[in-house]
Amino acid sequence: MTFKTLAFCTLLSLCTSLVYAYEPEWIPLFDGKTLDGWTPKLAGHETGKNPYRTFRVEDGVLKVSYDEYDKFSGQYGHLYSNHAYSRYILRMEYRFEGGMMPDAPRFVNLNSGVMIHSQSPLSMGLDQSFPVSLEFQFLADEGKGPRSTGNVCTPGTNLEIDGELVTQHIIKSSAPTFPADEWVAIEIEVRGNEEVIHRVNGQEVVRYQKPQLDPADGVEAAAPLLAAGVPLQLSSGHIALQAEGQGVWFRNIELLPLED
């Protein structure tokens, strides 16, 4: 081997090592012990308050629990990541636990989710039920026929699919129906404002483009956000785990940053 060949091989090996050294790695967003890195906000309560230990950690699982509530009383809540994100893959596992609160609306039964591109908890109104965001909806079998998980819900937002604006609140996925007590692995690939892909147990179930605020929405506070100068097109935001009157467990919450 000549000196030039040896030098080239050495340089190539070094460059390859640098590529691998800077390859993005999965980042745990939940340490399995605490709620560090997350901020609760429940309707009717100040940001940072966690009434009745709605969000708690037990046996390495992040749980939404209502065993200390007398009544639900519309106290919809979310647990927000302290950081906002734009381009990433988020993965986790979820399963439902117990029944819904008796005084919660019927749609709450075996229903939860995770929100992306969410407004911050500090920008929420005191009594605001849901953040302006896009939801990866979790659903489970009620024994009444197919009930796919992984749908898209759009509180205060719209989106596009193949260039067409979609304003309906729920866009159904192609995922199957799962029993309530089964752990389900989900993944959301988020590429800023370009595209979002939902996956369930490794299979793509829905994709959409151009997530955006809904100018006609005043109920979920999209209009005030626009008036405050927030861009119509959503490219980043917080991640929020949902608590809407139904017990649910989360584990293995991880994020993989994506390059621009």
C-alpha cells in the first residue's frame, strides 16, 4: 500500500467515524422516575399545578389517574414538554386503565392522545380545555364495532392532505381496533410544516401536510394566537400528553431529532 493510499484510507476512516459520531440518537423525554421536563396545565387551574395528582409516575410508568377526584367537572388537562420541537420522530407506548369519569362526556370513554405543534401552557386561558394543536388520538375497543386508533384531531387547527385543505375535526386512520388493556406502540414523524406521519405498531396509518391554525376558530383560541402574531402555518410547538377524564398510561417516551 502506497503512502497516498494509506493517507486516503485513514482520512476516509476518520470521516466515517465522524458521521457515525454525529448520527442523531433517541432522546428519552421521560426518565421513568419523575415528571422532570414536563409542565401540567388543567382547565380551571394555574399552569404548573397538578391537582389530585392527575399526572404521576408509578413503577416506571407515567400515569393519568382519577382515583383522587370526586368529580371530573370538565377539568381537561395536558402535560406539556418544556421544550418546543419542529422536526423529529416521537415514539411511545400507551394503554388505557380503568373506566372514564362518570360525569365526563361520553366521547371520553377509552379516549386519549398526544398533541404536537401545541401552543405553550403559559399561553393557555385559565379555563381553556384543549391547546391549539394537532392530536394523535388514542382509542380502544368499546365492543361496538371498529374504532381505529391513530386518528388526527384538530383543536383550533386545519391541515392539508394531497394539496386539499381539510377542515373537519377528525381524520380517521387505517389502524385496527385494539383492546383497552393492550400496550400499543405509536410513532409520529414530524417534519415542521411539511408533513406529519402517524404510525401504529410500525405501520403507517395516516399522513398529512401543512398543519395550520384555523382562523375561524375562536373556541380553542386560534384566533387570539393569530392576532398576537403567531404564523398561520405551524412549524413547531410543544408535545402534550392528554388527560381528558379517562385513565391512561404512557411509557418509553423518546424523541429522535431530524435534520432540516
